[in-house]
Amino acid sequence: MSPPSRRTGRPRSVEADRAILGATRAALVELGWGKLTMSDVAARAGVAKTTLYRRWAGKNELVVDAVAAVFDEHLMSADCGSLRADIENVVVRFAELLERPETKTALMAVVAEATHDQALGARVRSAIVDRQKRLVLIGRERAQLRGELPREEDPGTAARNADLIFDVIAGSVVHRLLVSAEPVDTEWAQGFSTLLLHGLASAALSESDERGGGGERGPGGERGESGQNPAGSV
């Protein structure tokens, strides 16, 4: 006797998912979080409302996935040849992504809602934050292969460092753009990478050089006789 055939549901349509997520972002920009409804998204995407509810329990989950899709599509870790260049590239690309109206509106909306919705906060972390931390892991692995960074033997230390790097980069760019409303351009990215890689003393030293107040540097970046020694040197 042959086993009963296993029933499977209708496969999800990639095109329908893309249309729904795009319609969600467009509705957020036009209507805002409070007025956005599943019915409106369904109408914009040209699908039945039941199609949405088969995929998402409600608009919280839908909006998070709409934001995550943009990050997955546009934010990548390109190999630019050095750790500094990799950092500057991802900073500028991340800023460009945040400047898109649909991304900015959607991200700010879900972050605000997540402050009083623990389930939504958990979904934001799993669908957006944890997935984008892969850029840190990829960049760090490349830098280690180049010999620019040491390998962390302890997995716990490696994980904590990855979290810290991600928080510093993402937090700085988000604050600069969305809180301070200042641009993240190539010059800012260069200053940020100097600060991240070499610390406050080197960043201050670099700024002094740009104003013409520093002496000549040696091959390793140290001061010559006419300039002051970097902090901690003798």
C-alpha cells in the first residue's frame, strides 16, 4: 500500500512578495505608520488581503520584512582592498540607503514601535540587525586574511567584538543622519575610519595636519622633529 500523498500548499510567489514589500514601503512614506493598513498594502500590491495574512500575522511583521528586504538588496560588503577602504565603503553605502525616503520612514517607524513592543523588537533584531552583522563578520575575515587584524581565538570574545564593531558603525551613521541631520559623505567616512582604526589621538592629529599645524610624518605616520609626538610616545 503506497503512503498517502503529502499535501503541500501553493508555493509563495517571489514576484508577489516583492510587490507586497514595495507597496508597504510606499504606503509608509505616504501614510505613515498609524494610517497604514493591511488592506491598503494589498490594494497597492494588487493581491488579496488573505495573501498578506498567509505570509504575515500583521503590519508589524510586514513592515520589518519590508525594511529588511531593502537592506539585504542594497547593503553589501565589497572588497575594496584594505580594512580602511572597506569601512569607508560600507559607511557611505549605509548612509545612501538610509537617505532613501522609504527606508528612513520605515526604519524610524519600526524602531519607535519596538520601544514598547517586545515581540516587534525581537523581530527587528533577527530580521535586520542580526542579518546585517554578517557585513562585520565578512569584513573582519578579509582583514584577518590580509594580516590587518589579529584572529580572536576565543569565540565569545570574537562575538562580543563583532557586536561592538557593528554597534559603533551603525549607531554612528544612524545618529549622524537621522538625529543630527548632517551628511555622511566621503570626507566624514574618512574621518570616521581614522577614529575607528587608530583612536582619538590619531584623529586629532590628522585634523591638525589638515589645518597645516603639524610637522612632517615618517613612514609609519609618526611626527618629525618640527611636530609634537603622538600621545603615549616618548
